[in-house]
Amino acid sequence: MNIVVTNVKGGVGKTTTTMYLAAAAASRGREAVLVIDADRQASSAEWFDAMPLDEVELVEAPSERTVTRAMGRHGGIAVVDTRLVTSGSCGPPSPRLTPSSSRRAQVGWRPRGWWQPSR
């Protein structure tokens, strides 16, 4: 299962949500858990370096290709930390990261709540 945690702005809890979802999934012990840090700030990677989670693997994915490959090859639960990029967004994120992760997501989260990606 691929879960995408996203929002347009920073400071809304994307990384915290990503890491807590990964920890909760790992605590169940039934599936492998992968955190994919697709945000250029690399907050999930910094969090993971400071406080590694048992049974959780981290992939830093700064490109659409890396995100797509990591989500496609993982057989357990993948939680993606990324910034939602819209036509009105500003800042350095690649506009391709969120669409590529959203296409492979089974479920997504942003502060307004859960969403089901359209196919």
C-alpha cells in the first residue's frame, strides 16, 4: 500500500504524520515499511537520521523517477512525504513529484483529511 502525505504549505505536519504512520505500521509487524522522503527539505531523512525507526527503511527520492521506482518496487507499506505542487505554488519543489506519487497512491492525507486518488 502506498500512502502519500502532502500539502501546499510547510509547517502543517507532513513529516510528523509520515513518521508516525510509518512507526504505527512497523509496530504491527506484518509488512515491510518504507518511508520515501520526496520533499527537497529532507525533513523525514533528518528525523530518521536523528531517531531511526526499527523495521522502517528510508529512501531519499529527489526525483520523479526515484519516487516512482521506490513506490513500485515496494511490497509492503510505503509512506511518502512530499509537498503538493499546484499551479499557484511557489518555491523549489519539482512539479512532477506529487503527480507521480499520487498516481501510485492507494490513499493520501493532507490537513483537510484523507483523500482517495483518482485513477
